[in-house]
Amino acid sequence: MPQITVTTRSGEKHVLEAAVNQTLMEVIRDSSIDGMDAICGGCCSCATCHIYVDPDFVDQLPPVSEDEEILLDGSNHRKPEVSRLSCQIRVSDSLNGLVLQIAPED
Ligand code: FES
């Protein structure tokens, strides 16, 4: 099972086991970590699942869709290259070891 290291807004690090094909949002939301509201449930309409992905993994992620782009653009905390919506990324074996940080709340 791929492992993902998540840093919370308060700086705590958690290593989570992630099932292949779950979204990163689901992995975080279903853990004991606070701070992932995911209000829309993964429909790509709220941006409350905003994360920063370790730059080493950016190339392994699916491209940003038009809807994701619009939502990320509306965030005051968007960072070039590393900002993503965690509900738009599915876990795969190639993401084993992924490191990410939950972005500040807008
Ligand atoms: S959970 Fe709403 S956009 Fe990701």
C-alpha cells in the first residue's frame, strides 16, 4: 500500500497508508488528521482540499483540469507548480512516498 506523508497546517507530520485508486482527499479526510474540509465531497467545486505537493512528485501527477485551474486561481494561497486539489489526484503505486502539505484556508 502506498504511503503518503502529510504535513498539517500546524506543522504536524503524519504518515498515512493510502489505498490505490482512493483520492488524496479521501485518504486525508478518512484519517484522524484535522484540516481537510472537502466540503463538496470531491466534485471539484469548493477548493477546500487544496494541498501543496512536493516538487519531486509534480511530474507524476495528472494534469490540472480546467475546473481545477479555475478553483486554484481563486485561492489566495496558490503556489506555482505545487498547488493541487487533492480530490483530483488518485493514489497509484507510483505515488508511494509522496509528501504533501495541506494549504492554508482561504
Ligand atoms: S473536495 Fe471540493 S474541490 Fe476538492
